[in-house]
Amino acid sequence: MISDEQLNEYRLSGEKIRVVRDALESNDVIGIVIAWDGSQVMVRRPNRRVVKLDRNYMFQPYAEPRRHIFG
């Protein structure tokens, strides 16, 4: 699970992130962190829609190459 400190860094910097949800890159969510609580993170996508995502997904900076977490 991503820490509150890391989420706060992403929110303050406005850095674009990638949320890896499964093995398919097309299912990744790309956007900026706007808020979170104990179990969910709200991410604003480029089309300005807000998505609530589970904190157990893998969060990484968009500029980094995509990490593969599934075999």
C-alpha cells in the first residue's frame, strides 16, 4: 500500500502518475493525485474525470518505465 507521505509528495508536486491495476497496460490509470483516505486515492485523469482507486494498486511516476508486477 502506498504511504500517506508518498501520496502527499505526488499531490504537492502535481506530478503525473501511473496506477498499474493489472497486467494490461491499457488498464493503467494516468493522472494526478488530488485526495486520499485510508483505503482509496482520487486521481484526476487528463480528461478531467476523477477516479477513485484502491490504495493497494501500484503507484509510480508516469515518466518512469512501466513496472510489471504480474508474472
